[in-house]
Amino acid sequence: MRIVIIGAGEVGFFLAKKLSSEKHNLVIIDADPERCKKAEETLDVSVIRGDGSSQAVLREADLASADMLIAASAVDEVNILACMTASKLGVKRKIARVRNPGYYDNSSILKPEDLGVDLFIHPEEEVTSEIIRLLMRASASEVVEFENGKILMVGIKLDANCPIVNRQLKDIGDEEQRKYFRIVAMLKGDKTIIPTGNDYINKNDQLFVVTERTHLPEIIALAGKSEQRMDKVMILGGGKIGKELARRLEKNVEVTLVESDREKSIQLANDLEKTEVFQADGTEIDAVIREGMLHMNAFVAVTSDEETNIISCLLAKHLKIPKTIALVNKITYLPLMSVIGIDSTVNMRLATATAILRLIRKGEIISATTFHDIEAEAYEFEVKNPIKIIGKPFRKIGLPEGSLIAAIIRGGNVFVPYGNSTIEMGDKVIVFALPSAIDSIQKLFS
């Protein structure tokens, strides 16, 4: 597939890195010389320096011959204008990263078709939804939904008191329980592995488990954890994410929002119906304790300053707050967060890139998801056309190294496959894969 990407910032660069490894023909456009240089030196892509909304630059990129345009610059107007141009040139699929809701909400005069956009990606909304999923499953460090939420892939961090530490995977749970879950990956230090039944679980490992939503409490209990109701949540930061998060939570949860800017805090108090809003600096321990931090079930830091988010979450963990979530926008920071004690992280650029990747995978892919802590992806395939692995027992398929099939959905029923299981026409299949296996997995299901 020939794809033009506008923007070589963290979103565009992340997408280009993923897609170039899958042998797509890519062109990146960016006006910043340093970003262009980095892309040229590290990626197998064509790079054009220039304004992504310029018709001359888009002609130089031969946009008319592209199968897809991904407009992922930091400027909404550049992204929209590029999509309008692409629409005139007959590009089939146009995706725009847009942060201003005025361009895409129901009250907008201009509709997506007027702007030439097939899909708007809203970074703040993607992150807000991710935070809510994490709050709903407080014991999980990461939560991904499949089959409209019927199946969950959850990350679980293990402490020294975990009852399954120092045991092999094949000994986890009884025979009946093992029918309902599969450990698809383990993070050991900074290394991601696709485990076998003979691998041991150690203290501080992070497990990634696939299970039906109804069986999640059993899995959480096996790991020695319990699901605590998140009925008191403190949010630090009253920007777009903090405000939208409070608005969506306040109907069912007691929400306290802390904002450092006086005028903004007054406006937030007027706009939100039930949320208590206070003006304070999140890194000032006396101030946040005074506003009730000690009584919270969860603390979510989503200011524009990621250092503030990290420090305030560490403070919350020191004060024994059960669940901490930090907005961390530097992707290079993410692997460090679990090491220093923060329960979960969200990343606007990664959430945006993941939303875009769902649309551009090859084969019969319903969804594709990347993860914060591990170098792996999860795919949900639907088997609509005859492929060579249909009807073959798993033990004879020869899955690529670094991949496994986590679950099969057949006729509305979910089961964890084993050696004699087969894939049939009409099945939905959830696959977990390391980067080295992604291309082979997609070919297998194409």
C-alpha cells in the first residue's frame, strides 16, 4: 500500500516505523528539518521537507497515486486542508488527526464529507476512553477490549506476595480455569517474551492475559489481587482530557478536580455539574492532601507537564492511593513508569497511532492494538475467505515464532485453543505477536 503521512512528530514517526517494517511504500512530509533528518536516517521511507497543506508539496509527494493519506501533524487546519486536496485527487482513504471538537462534533456546520475526511482521530477522546477502561479495572495496568468488550486483554503486575510467583505457567489455576484464560505475554525487566507452559513467573513480572469479561475476577484473584470499586477519583489537570474525564465520570463517581490556574478552575466549576473543583498545584503535598487526596481510590494526573504528572503520581503512591494513572507523552519514558511504581500510563501519541493503525492493517483485521509497556501487538482477525490453515490442528499450523493464538470466537462462544483445536470459516481469532512475527501473521491470515 502506498501511504502519505503528514507530520514526522512522535505520532507520524511511530506510524512510519510500524508501517515501514510491514513493507508499505511510505512518504513522510514535514516542515521541520530536524524531524526530516531523523526520519531519513532511521526509517526506510521517502521524506519531503515542506508544508503538508501546500498543493505543490503534495504534488511532489505524488499524492494522487496514494492509497491513503494520514494527516497527523500537530495543526488541525493543515490536516484538514491536506485531506480536502486528497479528496479532490481521488485518494481512497483519508484520516485526519484533529483536536478541535468544533470540526467534528454534531453541531459543526461542515461535515466530514465536506472536508474530505473519512475518519477523524481525536487524541484527547482516545486517551479519556483509555483512562476510563483502566479505572473500571483497577487491578490492571492496561486494558484492551475485543469483540465489543466481551473479551479483555489485561496487564497485571505481580508483587512479592503474589501466590503464583515462582510457579510455571502450566501450573496456574486448575484444569477448568485454564479453559477460560491464556497468558499471552510476559514482561521480564525490559524484555517481552511470548511464554510457554514451562516458563516461570517471577516477582515484578508483568503478565498479559486474555479472558472473557465474566471470568476476569477469577484471573485477578489468581494473581492475589482484588477489584476495588473506584468511587472516589481525584483528577489533576483541567485541560481537555481532565474536563472530559470528569464530565464522563461525575454521574457515577465522586470526582475531585485540581487545577492550578485560577480562571480555568472557576470556569470548570461552572461547566461541570457534580465535580468538586479546587485551585492548587498538584506537586504541593499539603494542598492536595487538604483537598482530600488521602480518601481517594484513584489519582489521575493529566496536566500538560508530564514531569508534574509523574511526580504527583509518585506522591499519590507514597500516600497509599490504590490506583495511579499518569499522562506521559514521551514514548521513551513509558517503560520506566512501572519500574518506579506508577500503576498505569496513558500516552496521547500512542493512543492516536493505535486508532489509526486499526484502519490500515492488511488481511481480514477487525482491530489492531499496540501496548505501552511491551513491544507487541494484538490482532482480531475474522476468517471470511478460505485460507490454508482452516481445519488444521494448531499443532500442525506452524505459527511464526513470537506469536500465539489467544482466543477463538465461534458462534458467539469464546474458547481458549489447544493443540487439537482448529480454525473454521467465520471464526474470529485473537492473535498476539512480537514485531518480528507481525508480517508473517498477517500473511497467514490474508
